[in-house]
Amino acid sequence: MEQKSLLSLDPRSTEKLEGTLERVVFHNEENGYTVFRVKTRKGDSVAVIGHMAGPQPGVAVRMVGRYVENAKWGRQFQMESYETMLPATTEGIRNYLASGLIKGVRGRMAQRIVDKFGEDTLRILDEEPQKLASVQGISAKTAESIRKCWVEHRCIRDLIMFLQPHGVSTSYAVRIFKHYGARSLDVVRENPYRLAMDIHGIGFLTADAVARKLGFSSESDLRAEAAILYMLRQLSEEGHVFYPKDSLISLVESRLEVPQANAGRALLALETEERVALENLDGQDAVYLSRYHHYESSISSYLVRIMRSPKSVRFASPDKIVDEVIASLDMALANEQERAIRTSAREKVMVLTGGPGTGKTTIINAIIRVFATANARILLAAPTGRAAKRMSETSGREAKTIHRLLEYNPREDGFARNEDTPLACGLLIVDEASMMDTMLMYHLLKAVPLGATVIFVGDVNQLPSVGPGNVLNDVICSGVVPVVTLTEIFRQAGESEIVCNAHMINRGEVPYLESSRNRLSDFYFIRQEDPERVADMIVDLVRSHIPRRFGFHPVDDIQVLTPMHKGTVGAANLNVRLQQALNGHTVAVRRGERRFCLDDKVMQIRNNYEKDVFNGDIGRICRIDDEEREITVCFDDRHVAYAYEELDEIVPAYAISVHKSQGSEYPAVVMPVVTQHYVLLQRNLLYTGITRGKKLVVLVGTDKALHMAVANNKMRKRFTWLAQRLAKGLGMAMPEKGAMQTEKERIEGDG
């Protein structure tokens, strides 16, 4: 194709441009925006801007667009659409292979492969990859690895080219391929709505856009079914285990534009396919995703069965043993603390709850000593790694995450421990039980031996679990399980302003804010109205003031918690500010708007059982390998590798949401409390944030915002039916609270 002179082009006209992708200047993997240079057949080097999926030097590109004049960069070709062709020349093939598209193949190896096979290289990769083993430095094992990468690359490349015009990013294309494998393109063409149902992060609107471009009707049954499932999943992310049928249909109609008649038909079809479960609860129809209906029903039956089974650990004289253990503690216990120990020796299941400083750890250790006198097998567990580690430190015994306790197998995507191979224990103590969602409680109870004593320990006033359900609260409200609530604060804990103020907040009282200037306190409130100044103060506190005055490490010891992600004092902006202030490393990788630097503090944001890292785990980036296109994160004593395509699983963690901090404790906590966060100014959120701090808590904000948070005790209702199932399972009266509300009543009740 003959190229016109650049100067003779009309900037408004549409042009075609062909050439070889010479160099990638900039590429945003999140949205595909790319700046690159193309060498034309005439040898001209042209700057091109536009959106491209996975640009690789050496590839031949045919583009449609127009020339524009950039005030800073001069004349550029603004690409509107493109298609790529594999390179045909040996130089193009070498550049293509050396660009990093195949893991482990870089400049020198790419050169040796091309020297061996010349222009036939790509055919060899497609048809006779075993011949790669004849190249110097490539073993049969390496040749097989290259073959697998090449096949995967070709499949992903075809998928990317298909999805890119529909706004699906490269990272999601990779995730789609990992989920469906070589069938990916066929699956997307047959039913693009499966993307919204199967792939985390791809929403209904994106799948709907792909479907419409493929000719699917807006009245399609597939569309209505996908909308129902997508909305139920969205609601589960808000904590709901089920949703009222009428409210669900109204939401699907208003948010996803699915007519009510279509949604009703879709619900019946999904029920027939056993993808949803419908059940009449309290006179109203409830809709569950099938697995959550199974989880909730099974939790009730498992717990009732455990409670009705004989206790495997029996004491000849339980009161005498408890008296001996209490006497050995060398401290006076409050009545409720003593009652907790005696209850554990008699009952099969018990809940121990209480705020900070009320002695939950002391009582756990006392209960362990009681059961140890009977040589009972004792297991300790918690939902998160940090909570399990803290439990180990305070008890002197091994404590595991619930996933490790149940021996999760990522290859089989299941737990080795279940009702067929139960845990071997006479006593199971689960700490931070308020964090357990419906799914985790189901798998845990499924593996508990019938004779075991089970004790759930937690602070019911904290935020509920991130996942669906309100399990600990429902178990308490059911009235079927003995509950011991610790309220008396130990003398030493009572000297802490963190502990005292946390209990004041929990009672609905504004905390004591005027610390003595003559001594170091562990709780401070710094008044500042302007959110920009609040952000400045937080950076200064973390970088300078707190380390200098209290000796805390700014990254390892101090954690900024914030109610929201967006806004001036939201997690996103604070992370950018704190990263700039605390990390001077220049070795970095960009992922959309995020920049990951060597030594950055990062957090895993969803469970990855294959990597054995879980939502909320915090680590430090200890290695960035641009050649292998992966970074390594150190989580305590474990090193976990992430390919660049997997970096959407981690986020900077200099500042994190209060929700993500559950189950963790930090030496020092800094937290903004501003009216900008009015939507989330809730008592349990403020309480949870404050109780994460062990030695120091600093709030920065306004009295008005603080008063708003303390006064707001209206927690958003989660639709669950566990309490009612438990009560019915043991033939008890149904709890008065927990009756189903309509969506309108729920919103009005939320204020």
C-alpha cells in the first residue's frame, strides 16, 4: 500500500496505515490505551495512538484512523480500528518472539530459534514444536513449555482480537481463557452472558454489550436468566444470602432493563435448572442462589446434629476441674468469665463474645487448660492468617486458618476434611467468628465430628463478614446456643483509652477526646475540617510524627484505615500519597492507574486457594522480574509469585478499608473521620476501626462526623434465614427479629 506524504493529509479524513509495530512507548493494560511507533514499507517511522490489546513489536499492523496534531508531541496517527498479522520476515519474527509473549524466551534465545528455522519459525511453533529441542540451550522440557505458552498465546490472541472491540480488557481475556481454556471463543460466541455469570469482574453490562453486537435480542431468555443470576451475585456481595422475589424482579427491571414478565419466566427456568432455589419464608417468596440455599440449610442441620450428639470429652467432676483451673490463674475472674469456663465444660456448642479488654483470650486459654486435663485433642482456628497467628501467640498452641484446617485442595477446588473425613478433635475453638460467612461456616461444620465441643469466639459488635450472611449474629439471635457476653474490662485494659473509648462508642457515647498533654496517650483526635488538609496530616503522621514520637515503623507498624475507597481521604488517593512519601524505589510496574514498586505494601483482595493467599492478607513486594513478567510478594515467611496479568488480585495497602482490616490488629492505626464519608459513618464501622489498634489510635477529622458515626447504629439489614432455621430445627419458638422485609421497608429502615 502506497503511503501518502504526511503533510498532504487532511486531518479530518479517514486514512489507512500499514506497517510493522516497531516499539511500544506506552501501554495501559487496564483499558488498552497504547502509544507506539510503526515502521512503514517505505521506512518512515510513524507515531500511533489508540487502544490495542497486547501490542507486540514485530507484528504487522493494518490500521484505520486519521492524523491529528498534538501540541506537545506533534503529528500522530489516531487509530480507530486495526487488525494484526503475524510477522513474515526473520527480523520481525525475532522481535516478535523477543518481546516477552512467551515466558522464558527473550533476545538471545529468540535469535537462536530464528537462526535455526528462519522464516519457517512460526510454522514450526504451530506444527512441529518438538523440533525446538534441537536449538542450543533448549531441552525437551523447555520445548514443551514453549509449546504450551505458544498455544495459549494464540488462543488468547484470537480471544483478545474478538473481545477488544467490545471493551473487554486484555486482563479479562486472560482470565476468560484460564476459565474456559481452548473453548473460550466458542463459549463467548454461543452465550456471551456466561461471562457475567462465570468470570469475576466482568459485569452484566459488558457481557450485554458483547451479546448485542453478536446479534442477541434484548428480549432473549438467556439475557433475562443472566440478569437474574448477576443481580443475585451482586446482592450476595452486599451480604445477602437470599433476596425477596418481588424486590429482586423490580431491581432487575430498574437496573438491567429486563421486563418483569421476562424476569419471572427466567426465574422459573433457573429453578428448573437448579441454579436458583425458591422458598416461601414468612409468607413471602425468597430467591437463593442454589449453593447459598444449600449452605444455609446445611449449617442449621449440622449445628443441630452436633448439639444433639453426646459430648466426646467428659469430665468426672467438671466443677472441680474448673475450680482448679480458675485457682491456677492467679487472678480474680468476673462472674461472666467464670460462667464461660463452666459452660464450655458442660455444653456442646457455645458462643463467647465481648469487646476489647474483656478477657476473651484469658478465657480461651482457661478453657484449653480444662480440656487438656482430659487429654482432649484441641484444635484452634480463625478465618484469616493474621487472626490465626495472633491466636497461636496468645495461646502457645498451633492455630490455623479455617482453610488450612480443612485442608483445602486447589486442584480439586474442595476441602479434604468433610463429613466423611472429619477433623480429629474433642474441642474446636474458632476465634474472630464474626468474620465467618455462610460458605465458610458450612464447610467448617461439615467437618466437625459429632462429639466435639465447638466454641465460637468473636465480637458481635464489629462489622459482619465481607461475604454473604451474618452467621455469628444469627446463631446468637436464634436462642438455641448458650451465649456468654463478657462486659467487665480487665484493670490493665481499663487503663487504655483505646479500650475505654471503644466501649463508649459501642454504648452510643462520644469518646473521651482530650488526652493529657503531660503524658503519652494511646488515643488521639486531631480536628481538621478540610479533607485535603486531613490527607496531608495523615501522610505527615505516618511518615514523620508517629515514628518519631512513638518509635513505630511507618510501613510495618502503622496502618491507615478509611471507610471508603474513593474521595480525597479514600483508600485510593491515600495510597498514592503514602506510596510517594514512604517508598523511594523506582523499579515499578503499572497496572491501569496503579503503580506497584519494589518494597510496596500490598494486599490480596480475593481468596486465591491455588496460591494459598486470602482476601485481606498483607505483604510486601520483594521482587519484580520484567523478563518473566511477574512480581513476588512476601506474606510473612511465604513468597507468592503473580504474573502481570494477575495483578488485579492485589492493591496497594498503605491505606485499606475498615472492612478489609477485620481480623487483624496493628500496633498503630490512623483513621480519617470526615463528613465526606457520611454514607458509611456507622457506629460498628468506627468501632471496628478503633479496635484494630493495639497501642495507638489517631483519628483525624471533625467532631460532627464523629458524632454522626457514634449516633448511627442502623446497620443495613442482610437477608438471611439461619436464625429461624436453627430455632425450628430444635423445636423452639421462632425469633421475633429477622422477619423478612420488603425492599422499600428495608431502605426506609436504613434511614
